[in-house]
Amino acid sequence: MPKVWTEKILDDPELYLIRIDDDGIKYFEATWDIPEGITYNAYLMKLEDAVVLFDMTKKEYTEEFMEALKSIVNPKEITHIIIHHTEPDHSGALPAVLEANGYRAQLIGTSFAKRFLEGFYGEKVVENFYTIKDGEEMNISGKTFRFITVPWLHWPDTMITYVVEDKLIFSCDAGGGYSIPPVIDDSDEKVIEEYLPHVTKYIVTVIGHYHKYIVQNIKKLKELGIVQEARMILPGHGLIWRKNPMRIFEHYEAVGAGKVKKGKVLVIYDSMYGFVERRMEIVLDELRKHGLNPVVYKFTDKEAPAVSDILGDVPDSEALIIGASTYEAEIHPRIRYALYEILDKANYEKPVLIVGAFGWAGVAGKKIETMITRSKFDHVDTVESRGWPTPEDEERLREGVRKLVRWIS
């Protein structure tokens, strides 16, 4: 059974969090390894003449969600349901909520949201749907609700709600992160330090394909002035931000822009029989001689790191080093998959050194080089050779690292 949080987070306006801690999930979107789990956050606001529900939860946890909701309010009293993003981890409980509500509530969202909800749950759920325009304001029981579209964070349907008088931003996926924090907000600095790497991993795996839109949309919100004045940011996953609301969007902005951590170099390689690994030992030795801090992921006969974890280490790395075996006239399959996802989800202007080993014919190095040169990454050098590295190979490897160092200096 998941833990369910039902917490009053404000008295004026009367605002509640309903949080489901999903510790049973293994692969987010059936793809990304998240042993750390995830939360689904919904919010309920009680006003004088209205009750507003902001998003919901995954269908799997509908029963738990409905029980928590009913502990706060009779579902028939809900007058508005704001749909920030229709992905089923936020909308899965909608049919049950509407049934308990008697279909009285007005749904509010973008035109894309209406189309998606109809496709997911049928025409009946959108019979009372109001389609917003970007920047539109609506008065609900004396409160001004401003709806701002932020497309591609991370679907085209995505919007946020800003409650003007109370300076509250309901941001759904924007501002979210993986893991199940032991608290509901940003009041504990130790919790934040442990949480932010999970946020980075979330941003890259979930929104990374559209990471340029992170910077664009946060710029849009800053130009509107709402991020700077926000009293609280309330995402659909993870921590609520009220001690320092700007911090989460600043983190998102840094990841979206690929802001680097000085000296960090991401090293990824496979090694079936130790040939690539020996080359990478030389590479790592040379990196450390230059005072750099490698973060290493290796695929061997004893370990296979999660690609989602690798992706989380790309944005703030100064450079990447990719080591690969030639396998059946191709890139080793583990590296090929990891590289494919890096180029799709974390495609930044960062230098890359390629290292390869082969038995009878070298292919992997050139194929990786082709992939890199077609991306935003900058190709520094390719050092590929047969079998166990010779002294000449070692010198070429060290010179390749020195070229990389000069590139980032």
C-alpha cells in the first residue's frame, strides 16, 4: 500500500495537498529506472463559493486518492477541476472523480488537454470542459486564476495556474522530480541536497528531448514577473517550494541550459574482456593528472548501470568520454542504446572524446564519431586500436585526453 499524505498547507486560502507515494514503481513511463520512486501531487482549494481541484493521480491509486479526497470534501462540492497536463499519472483518477462529483465540475485546460482527455477517457469527461487561451484570467469565488501555457514541458497540452492574489504557482510536471522525499516541502536543506539530483534525472529523462523549451518557458514566466514574486510553487511530483520558490526553477533553468560543474567529466564505457577497460584506466589516470573529476559508468559482465542515471549526469558535465567495443561490426549494444538516449534527451554543446577497441576490424569509433558530429556535441578526437593497448596506443590516449583538457580550459 502506498503512503498517502493529506496535508493542509495553507489556511488562507484553505489549501490541501493530496500526495501518493509510489514506492512500487520500477520504470517511469515503462522506460526509466527509478528505484527511488516518485510521488503524485494533487491540490484542493476551498473558497467561499467554490472548491477547486488541481490535477489528480495515477489510475492505479484511484481508490486511495478518492478516500483522501473524501476526507477533505464531498466530491459533489467540487466546482472546478484544473487540468495542467493530461498524462495519466496526473489524470488517471479523473473518471472516478467526475462520477463521484455527478459531472457537475467544470474542467479547465488547453485545447490539447481537451482532445487528449477525450481520447483517453471518452467524450463524457469533456462535456463540461472550458478551453483557456494563453494568459487568460478567470474569477473563481473572488480569486483571479491566470492560466499560462508552457508547451513541451513536457507535452503540448501543458499549462500552469497562477493564483494572482495569493501568488501561488501550480506547475504540475514543471518543477517536479523523482524520489519520495520524507517531507512535503523545501524546509530541510539536507533533504533538498539529496533531492535535487533526482530532479535533474527527472528533467533529463522526462523533459530532456525538449530541454530548449525549459529555458524559453522559464524566461516567459520571468518576463511575466510571476516566478520572482511567487509565494509558493506547487508541482505535480516531489517537494513543494515555499521557503525559496525561485530555487526549483533556477535548477530547471540550469539543467535546461546545460550549466556545467567545473572539472566534472562524464565517462561511459563497455568492456567485455578488459580491453576497453584498460584503455579507460589510462584515460582516467590522465584526467586526474589534470585535476579533473571523472564520474564513471561502465557496462561489464558484472554490472550494467541504469541509462536514466547516466542521463542525469550529462547536463552539468564539462565533457564526455565514450569508450566502446566493436561488436558484430557495430557499436556495443549497451553503449549504442546509452548514446542514442544521450543524443535524444541530453543533446548539449559539450566536447566528446571517443575511445574504441576491436578484435579484427574497428567500426564502433567511426560510427560513434558520425553520431556525435550530427549532434550538438563537439567531436574532439577518436582513439581506436586493436586488442590490448600498446605503448603507442597509450600515448595516443593520453594525448586525446590532453586535447579534451585544452578544449575545456
